[in-house]
Amino acid sequence: MNKIKLFSALAMGTLAMTIAAPQVSAQVGVSGGDIEITEDTTVVLPPSVVDPGTELPDTIFPGGQKPGVTNPGVEIPTGPEYPNVIVPGPAGALALTQYPKSFNFGSHAVDATINFDASIYSFEQEAGSMDFSQYSQGVQVQDGRMNNHDWHLTADLSGFANLAGATITLENTNLQIQNGSAKKGSGFSNDVFEINGTAKSLVAADPKAKGYTSLFWNSASDVKFNVSGQNIRTGAHSGTITWTLNATPEA
């Protein structure tokens, strides 16, 4: 009888050991994480358009970055001496931040013999109160978007109904980009941009220009009004240039 009890005790002990050593499988825990990135809606004043030869101090640009066209350390004047319209906008947006205030081509005396001349007459812009010794005239685009990069700016001319075929040309233009790459648009021919009744590309991202991109000229005379002698008529004539910023690549 004692032998039977001993045998039973050993069997239970073996069974207990078998249960205490199971197979252990891997276990995985997952934790979530969240972050939100939004466009900067802070309204900023665009930097002035300056002569590309102007030496800008390193202190203006952290890390020594000197793009050569924007100068955030200089306040833009609001008086008539500054030749561009200034448009503040959100830092994280696509915006046309500057464009010429106006073009004045002066007053010119002619007689009827000019109507027998088919050649093109060009009249230079007059500076008037604008200070071209210190400031440049031009257009400026800001692109602070994170997820989209395409844009191009066009220009077209309307009005001057009594001066058939009139055009305005931009010459000796400079292109400066704060970050990335941009190009003069397809509307240029031999580095001259002609504005007429058809919207033409003036400047475009190529393929990604961030911050401020400026296309500008340093003399009032770089802008010219052109018309055939046969189409010249006396009177006061006015027209309008429309600058259109498109959030699409140049066609």
C-alpha cells in the first residue's frame, strides 16, 4: 500500500513540472503618435527689391545666406520714390508681393508726316518721382507653400485703342531667387519681354522656387512704349498691364 502511495506522489510531481514549463509566444505593443504641420499664416511685409550689386551684411541672413535680391533688414519706403506696389501676405502662401506702380512715357510732339513712316517708334519710360538710383522696379513672387511648387506669372496689355498694335517692352531684366530655381518665362525673345494683348509668361518656378523671386530692372529707360508711326494719333492715351500669378507650371 505504501508503494502505491509513493508511485502516485511521483506521478503528480511530474505532471506539475510539465504544466509549469509552457511554450512562450512573442507579444507586440503599439503606441500612437500625432503631429500637425500647417501653413504659416503670419502676415509679412515683403523685402525690398534691391540692385543685385548691393553688398548685404551677413548679419541680415543667418548662416551667411546672401541671396542678393531681398533685404529684410531694410524697411521698404511707402512714398512715391519706391517704384513698386507692395502687397503684404501670409508667409506660407503663394502671392504676388510687388509689381510696378505705373509707367509714364511722357509727352511727345509730332506732325502728320509721321503717319507715312512704317517703322516702330519707341518712347522710354520717364522716372518722374521714382528713385531708380536707389531702388529697382519689377515684379516679385513669394512662395511659402510646403506641398505645392508650381507657379508662373504672366503679363498682358489692354487699352491704347487709338494706338493700334502698341506694345510695351522690358529690357535688361535681372532674375534673382532666394531659394531654389526659377526662370525667365517663354515670353522673352532675345532677352526682351514684349507685353501686348496676349498673356505671356514673364517668370516661372523651375521647378521649385521658394521664398522671394524677383524679376527687375534698374533703369526707368529699360521700359519702352512701342508703336508704328503709321498708327500714331494725337491725344492722351492710357492702357493697363495685368500681372497674373498662376499656381500652375508654365504651359
